[in-house]
Amino acid sequence: MLEERIERYRDYIEADPYSWAGRWAEACAPAGGEAFHEVRLDLGCGKGSFTVEAARREPDALFLGMDSEPICIAYAAQRGFESGLPNVIFVPGTGMRIREMFNPGELGVIYLNFPTPFPRKKDSKGRLVNLERLMDYRRVLCDGGEVRLRTDSQPLFDFALTQVPLAGYELTWQSRDARGERPRDPMSEYEERLGAQGALVNAYIAVPGPPPSNPVQTAEMSLSAYIPDDLSSFDAYAPHGMQGTIQNLRNRAAKDGGDWSRGITL
Ligand SMILES: C[S@@+](CC[C@H](N)C(=O)[O-])C[C@H]1O[C@@H](n2cnc3c(N)ncnc32)[C@H](O)[C@@H]1O
């Protein structure tokens, strides 16, 4: 039962995270110990493997895993409990309200590991890589703070790249095969699962530069706009959540003699 699990692992859950803005590093420090040097957020943490492993590697930083699904928080808190680590905690909440949960400059890193792609234009407001979200993140990141994205989805990644300059960020690193380039980075559940199916990891690290004076969305919002004409790039692996769309495009291409784009709207 969800309630039982939440109760059992309650020491690793902060149920009222919006009340701790500005105090995370001090409030979560072990009794009698110093405040953490840095606070990092794993946004959309799922079942928390990445959060816990990242916390194990960096004991001076506090790692917060946030997810909008209570069941994910319950499983993640179990992992936190089993790790026994003092520098990881899980919070129920939404990335849409990040500015209510943290004070300006409070976060060192925001991780976006395999964020839900919301491929359709009508759902695109839910994407955690959007201009609006990046503008929120820049308010809560410290000087030199970073947004670190990883995704199996080439269309989502190409869309995300359009948002970076709109929100006045600069890329300090990007890769189409992040696991190949940085094999020792901690792995999330999705990376492990989708990697086993053949996914390569697209990734960037972005840091806020000077704020844009008038940020305006100019990108195509449907992820279908980021699917290449040559569908053979998806022969080995189709991105999670877009398999149906890609199959429809293949069927349409077969029917129309190659022009897949006719009549497809996401
Ligand atoms: C595809 S899963 C990835 C989970 C984990 N990061 C991983 O890589 O294994 C996306 C997660 O993001 C969460 N999520 C989606 N939208 C969110 C939002 N606005 N705020 C917080 N979490 C969100 C979902 O509940 C889900 O657990």
C-alpha cells in the first residue's frame, strides 16, 4: 500500500517541501553538523536510483529528488532509507512550482534525467526543458549553477536545444552519446532500461548567461517537427513514448511512397 510505504520511509520524505525555501542546506544537515555546501535537485527523479547514487558520490552536497507521482517518491524514499545516506531526501512536488520551493541562488545543479517528453503540441507545456521552465530555473540557480539534461529522445533533445539560447543559457557540454563519453556517471532507472534496449543518451550541461530581455517562444512545439525525414535513424531504437508516432510515419511513408510528413499532426 502506498500509505504504508510512505509511512515506513517517512524519514527520507519531506512532505511539506514548500515550507523550506531558503533553508534546505541548514535544515537538512545532520544534527550538530555543518550546513551542506551545495543543494542539488533531481527533478522528475522517478524511483530515485540516480539521486541516491549521486548523493553517495558527493557527501558534502544535499541531494533532493522531486517527483509529481507519490508512488515514485515512496519507492525513492525506500532506496534512500536502504542507503542510510544522510544527504539525500525525496519530496513530492512539481517542477512547475520550483520558484516556490527554493530561494534565488539556492541550487547548484538541476538534473533532468529522461524527462517526460510530452510529444504533442497540446501537452508541450508539461515539458521540463521549456523556455518557461529554464527561466524559472535561472532564478533558483546559484552563480555558475547548471541544468544537466539526459534523454534517449533525439526529437526532445533537438527541441530542448532550441530553448537554451531563448532562455539566455550557454552550453558547456553536449553529447549524442553521453554514456560513451562519460561512462562512470551515475545511471537512472530509465537510462539503465532504455540503454539495454539500444538507446544512446543525448545530454547537455547548460549554464545561465545574461538574462534575455524579452524571452519569446519561437520553436516548433510538436516533437514531430524534430523527427528527421530519414526514419532509418530509428531502425535500431525509437525514443520512449514516440514508438507509435514513428510507426505511423513509417506506415504513411510506405503508403505515400516516401513523403511521411503529409497529414501527420501530433
Ligand atoms: C520518464 S520518467 C524518468 C524518471 C527518472 N528521472 C529516470 O531517469 O529514471 C519521468 C519522471 O518525471 C516525473 N514528472 C513528470 N512531470 C513532472 C513534473 N512537472 N514535476 C515533477 N516530476 C515530473 C514523472 O512522474 C516520472 O517519474
